[in-house]
Amino acid sequence: MKRLLLVLAASFVGALALAQQTHVDEIWIDTRASFHQDWTDGGYNSHFQGDYLNLHIKGQLTDRLSFRIRQRLNKKIDDQNPFNATDFLWLRWQAAPFFSLTLGKQPIYIGGYEIDSAPIDVYYYGAFSNHLLQYYAFGATATFTPFEGQDISLQFCPSPISPAKQNAYTYNLYWNGHVWPWWKTTWSYNFVEDERKWKMNWIVLGNKFLMGPLVVDVDLINRAHFDQPHFFFTDWTVIGKAILSLGKWNLCTKVGYEKNDAENVDAAGNTYDLVLPAGNDYFYYGAGVEWFPLGGDHLRLHAVWFRDNHDNVHNVDLGITWRFTVYNRRSGSAD
């Protein structure tokens, strides 16, 4: 398998090399599989499952044009959405050190570290993240970098809460930076349409606190329609995650609570928020351990337990994640 990938990669690299200044920087694959178990009220179920198989390619067309591809090799391609299995397919023009323009399929810029994390590194999600119909979409993003490590982006792309083919959009203002070296941020304001053409305001404040071996994420989300009785603190989410690194081991936990008051409906009783309907709450929590036997990110074993307050099911995943480089331009070969 690896030899075949090397041949394909070499062919791809050779073709691109014909174009002046064009090169591939790196091609790599990562995958995750697990043995899932769940039980409730005396019932027990289990099965093996493949979670992810991703192909990554990144490189340069010119010194100012870079590209990135991430293709999920195990995800079904929908006839109505032929790029359903493609997360990244973008071209970025670095017009100046302080300004870039990104076109193509890219992450929808919603703040918060639960959504910002690569899916292969997330073992369970809350209602807000789970109910988004798409995390990645074709669109355009302009990014300003007034200072190193401080990016402010404006993005226009399809709505994350509407099917891909619907004429619904989101307008995003995004800040990815830091307040102090130990406090990183991924904050956004999102003006989001749904398929009914109703518009929601999302304020998403993702905060990462670096405290030596302990890293703590705190995501705060406020959702509101302009016609709601109260704009703040009636439709909201809070998520806390902590990872303690001890050598080759990570001890992890994540807890989230989400609530939408019953009053957040129109005169006909229709909920404004399609992500978490009015009158609902969602409480989820879990803990786990990760082991990196090789010392880097090439191989990871995990054991995770999680549950929520809706289905009363205990879930346990025992799994493995591994990554290998097919081609690296700096070394000219695979690992």
C-alpha cells in the first residue's frame, strides 16, 4: 500500500514540477479506527469501526500562491454534493505580509476550539457541533494580519445550518490570535441564514489557556434571533476541556452544557434556532487517556468514556490513530 502511494505521489509531484515554481511540500495520510462499546438499562452493544482515513496534500504554485487539499477517503460522495468527502480544496494568495485571500473549499470560520480541532482528534461532540450540516464549504476569506500571530478574517460562504445546495449563506468575522502568550483565542461573530431565510447571530468565544503541562479550553457561545425576547444568555453553550500531558501520556476530559429557553419561538411556535430547538438543553461529559508510544504524533492509542443527558447511554471507545508521510519536499522521501 505504501509503495503504491509513493508511486502515485511521485507521479503527482513530477507533473506539478513541470510548472515553474510549482511544488508539493508534503503529502501525508492519517487514519483512526476504534472498538466502540455502549450500554444502558442492562443492554450492551459493541462493534469495530473505521472513523477516518484522510489524504493531505499541501504545496505552492508560486511563492505567493499556496494550496491545501484534505480528502476523506472513507466518506461517501453525494451525487448532490460531489465534494462532500473533500474538507479542504483551497488556494491562498499572500498578496502582502499583512493580507491574504483564500478561495475554495475551506473551514467555515466559527470560533471555538471544539469546532476548530481536526475531527480526527475529537472523540465526541455536543449538540451545537453535531447539528451543523457542514463544517467546510466553498467560499472566500480575506485575512488581515496587523501583527504576527494575530489574524482577523472576513469570510463569505454557504451557511453551516443549511444543506449545501440551498441559497443560504453566512457572513463571518473571525479573530485567531492571543491576548497573552498563555491565552490564545479563536473568536467569531457569525451572521447565519437558514433554509427558511431566517437569520441568527452567533457570538463564539473560544479560549485556550496554556499552563505548562495543562491546557484548558473554554468555549462560550451565544445564539440569538433579533426577534427573541432577550438577545443574551437565553440560547447558549459553554464547553470546557482539559488535557494534562505527562510524558507520552495525556489525561483528558471535556464537559459541555447547552440550553435554549422555551420562549425563543415566533408567534406560531416555530423555533428560531435550528441547532438547538427552543425548550431543550443538552449536557454531555466524558474523560479519557491517550498514549503516544513513539513520542510524537505518528501513533496514538486512546481509551475514552462519554455520555449525555438525553439517551442515557454509556459509550466507550478503544482506538488507534496513526499518521505517516508519503512525501516531504525537505527530505525528498517518505518517513
